Amino acid sequence: MTALIPALVILTGFVLVGMGWWAFGQWLRSRGHGQKLDQLGAGVVGAKTAISRFACRILSAGRPKN
């Protein structure tokens, strides 16, 4: 029971940080930076895809093929 309270505080903190980033993004979009945010998002998705493919290739390299 004593570990539940700090865990809830941390979870609440993460939720509030996430909401803060969302609000910051909405504020930037309202200031006319939406296209740059979309370009940044596309770059992040592309990097995540490349890293994911690389990691899958590395992790599956040592497995025997069926």
C-alpha cells in the first residue's frame, strides 16, 4: 500500500507532462507553426521506422531459420 501512493504520483506527473506537451503543440499550431510541426513529426516517424527495422534486423540475425 505504501508503494501505491508514489506510483500514482509518478503516473499523474507523466500524464500532466503529456498534457503540457500537447497544449504546447496546440499553442504552436495556433501561432502558425503547424506545417513545421508536421514536418518534424514526419521526420520522427521516419527515424523511428528506420531504428525499428535496424533493431529487428539485428535481433533476428542470431535466430536459426525454420
